[in-house]
Amino acid sequence: MKGMDVTISGHRAWVEYIKGQEALVPGFKEPALVVWLSIDSPHSISGFGITLPLKEYTPEELKKLIEKEGTRQFNESVAKHEADRKKTEDTIARREAAQAIGRKVAEAAGVELLEDRR
């Protein structure tokens, strides 16, 4: 069966599968419709799942809701990935700055430099 084509945050995407999910605490406190999306985007995200209220939808209603909720969750994920990337870059920059000072001090004192090999 062919998947439904949708647009998520301006990117081509398609519905890979849909399943009804009963309530399972703690993951699903309410029954839900689980929708898995694949997406063509320049970001590191190639697919993700969303949950929708469990009910019957017309194809038009479903597509509109998938695009709305998918865009919301996709944008949140992209923002989180960007914040994590920035945090990692900042950590690396601080580590390199500290190691550069350690290197200068060790060389000036004629002491062996212990390199952080992580």
C-alpha cells in the first residue's frame, strides 16, 4: 500500500505506517493513533513518530492533522538538535582553551603534559 504524501515544515514527507495504540502507562496514558513519518530534509532527522488522538478521520482531516502535528514536533526536534550541537561545540571550545593553557604552563615549567584523550 502506498503511503500518504504530506508536507512537514516545507519538506516532502510521507506516512510509512499508522497503528492504533491502546493506553499503556507510562508511555501512552490515553489510547492513540501512532503515525510514523519519513522525511526528506537537510537535517539529521530522516523519520519520526507522532501520536494523534485515537479516532476515525477522513483522509483530508488526517492529512491536515499530520501536517500540523508533524511540523510542530519536527520543528521542536530540529531546535533541540541545534541546541545540543551548540552545547557540544561550546564544551569542545572550553576544553580546547583549557588544554591550550595547560600546554603552555607545562611547557614553561618543563613538566610533562597529560593530554585528555577522550
